[in-house]
Amino acid sequence: MSNARPVDNFVDRPTFVTHLECGLSGERYAADQLHGLSRAGRPLLVRYDLEGLQGAVSKDDLRQRPADIWRYREFLPVRRTENIVSLGENMTPLIEAPSLRAGTGGLFIKDEGRLPTGSFKARGLCLAVSMAKELGIARMAIPTNGNAGAAMAAYASRAGIEAYVFCPEDTPEVNVREIAAQGAKVWRVNGLINDCGKIVGAGKEPMGWFDCSTLKEPYRIEGKKTMGLELAEQFAWSLPDIIFYPTGGGTGLIGMWKAFQELKAIGWITGKLPRMVVVQSTGCAPIVKAWKDGVEHADLWPNAHTVASGIRVPAAVGDFLMLRAVRESGGFAIAVDDDAILAARNEVSRREGFLMCPEGAATFAAYQQAARDERLSPDETAVLFNCASGLKYELPRADASIDLTKPLDFDAMKKA
Ligand SMILES: *Cc1c(COP(=O)(O)O)cnc(C)c1O
């Protein structure tokens, strides 16, 4: 009998977490213990022995490893290999979109829709659930606009952890169903994601669940950090000039910025870092407003609405971390309206055959807008993030049909 296995990344490797740190106050917290927010009520960031890490892994080592997020194991917090809960978190491709370029610089779309559960939420929740397993958590709860709940449901089921999910009542139908199909208990709530978050907060004591809300646990950022590590590696350790990121809770933006700092600290990248651009919808743009107002914290956005449900986040606990990344990088924050988002989805899919999710399409609309406003210089190479499969969202109807009882009408087909 053969016990041959394909080459994989699930081998023991040294890990380097030293402690956790409040993103606002810098206060230290012990590693390998259960934590939510810091005492200041702000996100905790995972810190590493970067010198040790640097001595343990090289760029060449990476080349030998399979193309998934676990190739960056030394940069990740999971201590014991058996706690890794994986559904195959593949590296995602960078797809060039030459016909859509606004100038002479390159234009690439990072297609996160190819990850497990069809969105980049898999990166964060894979790490959050793996760490939950490592820390002995039996029950988790999450407020979600859809994709995060779906990813948590999938990984929690695989880990044997009970999952409770709360989403706004107008969450895309496919999301609610996939959450239920993947073994979680799911409720529609007649409110927005922050209202769902309040339910999760209120249930902590009576339900004994762990609050897996965006940035209220420390490890989703580490999962999203792999987007920054991947980009650096895919750009041969140089990096693009500017990154357009559809921003809700901001995990990905904060995670990528953290990745770049860590890579810089170990000398794997040098020079200028990409300009980070927050993209939101005009129907929900708290970070854009805070950026324009020059303040460090954003106000709650009233009556939030947008077709891009993943970025409908009226209040984010990591607002100051996003704003810092945008300002330190020389980036900006920009809002586009729903018509521009849907027009952008249409244009990218018709011209380049790439069906973006509305949130991803928002980044293309923002790229075009920034080029018109001359906030983007013509020679800048840009990366847009397509965060979920376009197939998870409602699409325009296509109603043409053929009646086999009638003769075929090829002329009509040409005109269709
Ligand atoms: C969650 C989500 C976002 C926003 O990501 P954050 O990192 O939480 O800001 C954007 N697009 C899609 C499709 C999402 O599911």
C-alpha cells in the first residue's frame, strides 16, 4: 500500500510570534492566549521576532514551496501544524488588463475570487479559525455582509467549531444560503452590520461564543497580510506604485501595510512602498470623509447603502489604522457611486472577460476617477483588488430564448 502524499506546506516550521500589541496605545499582551480587543477597545496587532524570522527563511526557500498562503508560515501565528485548518488557500493570480489602462503604467487585477468560499475572506478566517482551534475555542460568532460569514462557516465546520452568523436582511441570497449549507446557524437581522455586531457582543456572556468580528480578534489581519506578501513576491520584491483597495472594515488594507513593514524590516524590500488607496461607495464612505477632514477616527455613516455589500461598513474599529496607512503611504481615499460601480463591472467584463464583484468593480471606477482627477500619474503601475467571485452577486438578466417548435432565425441572432 502506498502512503505517498503530494508535496504540501503542512510541515512543521519554526514560528516567531513574540507578543501582541494594541494598535492605538502600543500596550503589550501575551502571545498564545485568548484576546479580543485591547483594553483601549482597539485592535491588537501580532508582533514577531523579525530577526529570528529573517534567519529562518529566505526568498529562495519560498521558491521551493507550494503556491499557497502557508508558504509564508514563518510570517504567520499558528504554532502547531496540526492546528492549521485549510481548504487550499491558493496564491491568487495577477491578471493584466491592458485595454483598461489609464496611462502608460501597468494595470493588474489581483483575483481573490479564486480562494475557498469565493472571496478573500478565506485568508482572514482561515487564520482566525486555525488560531481558535489552537487556543481551544469551541464556539464562534460573527456579524457579516455575507462573505466573512461564509468563510467562517466553512472553516469552523472543518475545525469542528460551532458557528453563529448574523447578517443584514438584504445580504445577497447566495451568501445566506452558503453560510447555512456550510453548517453554521445563520440569521437575517433587520439592521446593518454594526447592528449585527451588537448582537454578537451581547451574546458573549450568555452564549459563551468568541467574537470573530472584523479586527476584534487579532488573527484575521495576519491572514489578510498574505495578500501583501504575495504581491511583493509576484512583483519580484519590488511592488507596484499604487494599490486600490475596496474598503469595509479595512482588514486587508491594514494587513498589506503590515506585510510591507515586516518585509522592509527584514530587508526583503527596499525603497518606496505603494500608495494605498481606500475605495468606498458614496453611499457609505466614512473613511473617505475622515481622510478629507484630516481626522484620525471616522464618524458612524448614517443610512449606509450600496450595491457593493462587502464595503457597506458604517463604522470600523480599525479606522485609525487605515487612515495611517493611507497617509503614511502618500495615498488617498476616494468614493464612487453605485452607477459608476455597475458601469465599471460592465466595462471590465465586456472588454477583458473578467467578471468582477461590485466591490472589485468599485476599484476600477476609482482608478478611472483618479486618472481624471490627476491623482493618479500616467506612469504609475496600479493593482486593483477583486475580492470575491463575480458569480456570488446578482447579475443583469439575460432573457433570450429559442423555441424549438419554430424555425431557427439566424438573422435575429446576429442582431441580438
Ligand atoms: C469584506 C469585503 C471587502 C472589504 O474588505 P475589508 O478588508 O474588510 O475592508 C471588500 N470586498 C468584498 C467582496 C468583501 O467581502
